[in-house]
Amino acid sequence: MTRRILFTSMTLAAMASAAEAHVGVGSISGFINGLTHPLGGLDHILAMVAVGLFAAHLGGRALWLVPASFVAVMAAGGAAGMAGGDLPFVEAGIGLSLLALGAIVASRWNAPVPAAMTIAGFFAVYHGHAHGTEMPAGAAGLTYALGFVLAAATLHGAGLAIGLMAQNSRRLTQIGGGALALAGAGLLTGAI
């Protein structure tokens, strides 16, 4: 059962396009567009799921603190992007988030919760900023942002569910983390 769910999740993630979730692509207003936007980009799907997998591995308070820190900092990064703040190397930061989070999941690192929150928050800035720069000002941008935050939290939940179901399979977790790291390397090198 766990393998079937993991296979289905990975298949659905692989169907998304890596370029779809970035600056200037697709509709950028309204709740529904914000809700669906992260689902169109492989990098964002995988990063959100990776945060959930990391939190599931750590367990305890990390189950909610790590994803919550990602969502909170992502929202702040989005606000900075909406305000016109400049952040260098956004695409590289997003690719690096997959590489690093994948390696962390594959290694099954038992990070202290504050360190895990810091890592998740660091990468969340890049994901939030990428989308904040494309959000429109005003109510449509706010509803878009709310949809985007809800989608991110839902993807974290999917990662948590997968991680909790795979807890008894060290090999499965390592393979999933390795696949995430490879996807990150692919994004960084332009292979994906």
C-alpha cells in the first residue's frame, strides 16, 4: 500500500512542468489561480513534499513546526517580492532547495527542530519571492497569495502523509530523498 501511494505521488509530480511555477507564467490573480499555481511546477511540488518528508522523519513538534516555518517565511518572501525587493539567485535557490532537502531526507538526518525550521525557512524565502514578484497588487493579489499558501500547506501535508506511511521503510525514504536531490541537481544544471 505504501509503495503504491508513493508511486502514485511521484508519478503525479513527474507530470508537472518545471517551468510552469515561475515568474511571469500563467494567470496571476484570484484565489483559484493561487491555489492551482504551485501544482503546475515540478520544483514547487517536490520542494513542498520534501519539507513534509523531512518533518515526518523528525516527528514530534517538527510535524507542524517545520512546515509552518516554511509557509510563514514563504509568505514573507512573497510579500518582499510583491514590494519589489530584489533577491539574487532565486532560481538557483529553488533548485538548491530540492538538492539540499532531498539529501537531508535521503540521509535521514535527525536535525534539531530549530535547525530544521531554519533550513526550511531559508529555502522558503526563494519560493515565496519567486511568486511574490508575479503577484498583482490589491485584493486579487491577496486572494492569490491565500490560495498559494493553502496549496503549499496542502503539499506539505502530502509530504507528511507519505513520510509517515514510509517511516518503517528506511530504503524507501532514502530512495525518495535521492530522487528529490537528483531533481534538484537537474534543475540547477538545466537538465530538467
